[in-house]
Amino acid sequence: MLLRNKALLGILLSLSGATFFALSITTARWSYDYGSNTQTVMLIRFVTLLFIMLLWNKARQIPLLLSNNDIVKCSILGIFYFIGIGAYLSSVAYMPVGLAVLILYTFPILVILTSAIVDKRKPRLLELIALILAFIGLFIALDIDTDNIKLIGVFLAGLAAVGVTINMLGSANILKRIPFTLFSLYQAIVVSTISAFFVFFTGGIAMPNSAKGWMIFLVMLTSFVIAYLSVYASLKVIGAVRTSTIMNLEPVMTTVFAFALLQEQMTMAKLIGAMIVLFAIFLAQLPQIKNTIK
């Protein structure tokens, strides 16, 4: 019963992470219309997360010191997190956003293949079928425009997928030994430091210039914190493979939020693609769902 409840908790955390990351991405884009920018969003997100983790660990009397080995590992994973997000945000300058998202979301397949290699086993057939279906669904839903593609954009989007893959696999491994709030603290320190460097050399902080802009910015910030904590808690509970599979929901939810908040067009192709992705996620979780309800 405990294992079943744990599996259900992990699935719910992953769904929460995918949904709130989608809301965070959409509102981040919206905040740019009111004076903010990418560098500022990254910095404020992780400075906020850093202080929340400090207060959380302090309140629960969790010692803040880790072994030198774990500090190095957390720092390296923070660098790969920044590489993943930074390379993705940079790639859209050289290629359509839809194609950049599609390349980024090869990371669940990379996670499964890499995990199988590390564990010296064959990838599970159902997982591979589900991920291929999800990839097809995303291709349909994102309505890929192959015009005006530059090789540097493909490289950056691929680098983003690799960065996210390494971060998820490494995080799932280290979270077996340390509290995810402590891991998040050290990762937030690294990403905040790198983000501050970029903000300093790209013109400084750019905050919203109106009350509506601030409201959007705060929704973005809140949804990011919820999403981040959900995903890394999910990594601790159910691991990288299952978490990354469910994260295929994020681009679909981003399309939904973009339609609702930014008045972007909703087409039949997007709806069909979204249904395929949802089915693929359900298919991948089917064995665990059956065990949970028995």
C-alpha cells in the first residue's frame, strides 16, 4: 500500500510540475510585454527559490552543510540546469519556437536510454512506445514550421535536451541521499550566481513597469516555485524516467495557457496532438496505475 501511495504521489507531483511550469513559461513570456526580460526572470526565480529553501531548511532544522563531494555534484547539476534552460531560450533566436520545443522534448527519450545504459538493462518497450507516441503528438500539436532554420539553433536546442537529461538523471540519483530542499538550495545558489553574472553584463535588472505587469510577474514567480518543487520532489519519489515521461504534458499545457492568456490560435491539429500526448502519458503510467488501484 505504501508503494502504491508513493507511486500515486509521484504521478501527481509530476502532473503539477508540468502544469505549473507551463503556466510559468506562458506568464514569463507575457511579462516581457510589460518591461521584464529573460535574464531577470531567471535571476528572480532562483533568488526567490534560494531564500525559500533557506527558510524551509532553517524551520525544519535541517543542517545546511553537505559533504564536499555532494556540494560539487549539486553545483555541477546546477550548471547543467542553467545550460538546459539557457540553450533552449537562445535556440529560439535561430529557429521556430515549435521546433525548439520538439527538440528539447527529446530529453524524456534520452533519459530512458541513458538510464537503461547506466542500469545495464534494456529500455522497457512500453516506455519507448509511449515516448514515441508523445513525440508524434508534440510534432502535430506544435505545428512545426521548418522554414528559416539555422544549424546553430538545432545545436542549441539539442544542447538544451542534453543539459536537462543530465540534470534530471543526476538529480534523481543524489536525491536518494539528501533532502530535496537542501539539494534545491545548493542548485539555486549556483543558478542565481550564473544568472546574476548574465544580468550584470546585459544591461541590469528589468522589472515590470505597471501594476498589471507586476501581477503577471508574481503569477509567473509563484507558479515556477510550485513547479520546481513538484518536479524535484517527483524525482525523489518516482525517479527520472517516470517524471520525464509525464513532463511531456508541459508543451501541451503551454499551448492551452497561451490560448487562454495570450490569445494564441487553437487549431484542430493542436487538439489532436494534445490528445495523443495525453494518451501516451497514460500508457506509460498504466502498469503503475493498475498496481495503485488493485
